[in-house]
Amino acid sequence: MPFIIVDPCIGVKDESCVAVCPVDCIITTDTDPFMLINPDECIECGACMPECPVNAIYSEDDVPADQKEWIGINRDYANMDKAAFYAKHGKTIEAAKEKNRNSAHVNPALY
């Protein structure tokens, strides 16, 4: 099962995971407040997981029950037009970003 990034990353966007990914499957844009994993490209090596300072990366099988919607969010981000993605998931992304606003690892440039 591929790895999935869940909501603690939103508003943090620490790129430590990107540096260790051997297949560059961790994706974002300059304007997005998060990193997500393209599950179609993830080789399930797990190198990214210990690098995340907010423990936001899980094997798909181990995603906590309250974070399961992020499985679809990761898949949709990799496969949908960005306008369609934000139309579908924008409220969830903004809610997670606001929830994480006071995280010790927050990236002020994203707010």
C-alpha cells in the first residue's frame, strides 16, 4: 500500500520528506499549503515517514480512522485538475490549515 500524507502537514509543508523520496512522488505547487503523495508513483519504501516532523505520513493501511478521507485527497490531488480538486476538497484543506495554525512546526509564509 502506498503512503499517504494526512492533515497535520497542512500549513506546515516541511519538505524533509521530499529530500529522501527516491521516486519524487511527493508533490505540491508553490502556492499549495501542503505536500501530498501520488499513490500511483509511491513505491512504498517508507523513507518519508520518519522524516516528517508532524507525523503526518502513514502507510495507507495504517491511516487513522479520523484521517481516512486523506487517502482520496492524496489520490485526487495527483489525478485531478487543480480547480476541480479545490472545488471538491478546498473546505477540508482550509479547515485543516486553520486547525494547524498554532502548530509548533507551522510555516508562517503559508498564512
